[in-house]
Amino acid sequence: MLYRNFATQEELDAEYNLEQTVPDVSLYADFYLRESEKVRAEMEHRLNMPFGPTLAEHLDLYPAPGTKPGDGGTAPVLVYVHGGYWRSRTSKEFGFVARGPASKDVATVVVNYALCPYVTIDEIVRQTRAAVAWTYKNAASFGGDPERIHVAGHSAGGHLTAMLLTTDWKGDYGLPPDIIKGACAISGLFDLAPFPYTFAQPKLQLTWEQVLRNSPILHVPDTAPPLLLAYGEGEPAELKRQSEDFLAAWQAKSLDADLLPLPSKNHYDVIDGFLNAGSPLCSALLERMGIR
């Protein structure tokens, strides 16, 4: 067996080649960009804010409505990490996730990062952590409260969200260990062991050392903020199992974690709930932020 009960790449690809699980994935890509452009036409925003030395290390800010830099940092902050199997997409396609949170006076930060194979997954994890550190240090500059930072991500971004929760913020960044107050990982990939055997490996170029370092299920912390896991009920069985196994690992350490299955959602439309604060996904996330 290559991985669990999978004997061939074809069997693994049937579960993990997510573009093949919907009739036309381009429809969702178009939807993401179209809705993001609408949000940018309607909301204040600041694009391409650098948080690191390379061109890919930038983020897009969507301040909470009515907040100003001199407000003293009053708005809760959601840091969103996009998906794309670590090898595609950018922050510009995901500005739409700010709409629902903004309607409840939440500021949103959408992280951009370099992609495989130009960089390794190790480097993508480092960049994502650097973006959160930048957000903590600079939240007041866009009216955000550095003591109310929550993180969320989808697919590969769900993986990166989980990796954020394994960070030694004090030892590596000189920051408080609890700078993340809550997390939401949507359709996340928490065990990277299957990917060296899949269609994605030519671009990911994963080594086994990278798999071991960057599989969140192997690094569940002893203490962590509350975690919400979500997936679409129309997603492949392996995607759902990954979240369920991660939930079990989290709860085995008596950590706060919940699972939110979303009926009638596939891997791509599972995040459209960010457009509406009253959707099951967005309302659950906001409730975890102390917002109703």
C-alpha cells in the first residue's frame, strides 16, 4: 500500500485531485475573482502590503467599516490564508472573504505567499507565520486589535492555518504565545503523507523530511486556541477523514475543537459562506470570535 488502504496513484488521485470532483472548476475560480472585485469596489482596502523581503510576501487589508488608524485598534481581525494546493492562486482571488466579517465590524487580512515549486512548503509555512507576526505588530495601523486576532484558511490554507497553531511565537518571534485567539480550518489537509504519491508531487516536490515537519496531525500542541474544523458534505471521503482524524487528535489532548459539516457544499463552494455573516460557516466563525 502507498498510503493507508490506497495501492495506486490512480486511487489516491481520485480522492485528492479535487479539480476532478466538480464539472468545471473554472466556474469557481471566476466566481472568486468576480466577487472579490465587487468587494474591492465597495470596501476600503489596501493591497500588496509587504510583510517580508520577497515580492510574493504581501497581504491585502480590508479594514472594518468605520475604523481609522487612530482609533486605538478596536476591531477584531481575521487573517485568511487561501488554498490552491500550495501551487496556485493568489490573495487577489479571495478578497470576497472580507464581506461577511466586515458586516460585523471585523477587519480582514488576506495573505499572499510564494508557491511551489518556486519555494518549498517549509518556506510557505514560514511566510504564513511571518504574515501573522506582521499583523500582530501592525494591527493598530488599520484599526485592528492585536489582542483579537483569529485565523482561517481553506484547503492548503487549512493546512497552513493548522501549522500556525504549532508556532513557537515567543521563541521564534519574541511575541506573546497566544497571539492567535481562535482558528478555523476549512477542508484542511493535515496529513501530507499521501501527496508524494499523487499528481501534485511534480510541483510540490515533497521530501519525507518535509512531510514529517509539516503534517499538523504529527504536531498537535499541548495548548492551543479554540479550533473550528469544517468541510463540505459533498467533498471526497479522504478530505472529510482528514478533518475528522485531526479533530480526534485535537480532542485527545483535551483541546477545544468542533467539527462543522456543511450540507450540499463541495470543495470549492464550501467557502462562499464568507459572503454572508448569517451563513452557517461565517456565523460559526464569528461566534467563535465572540460576535453574534
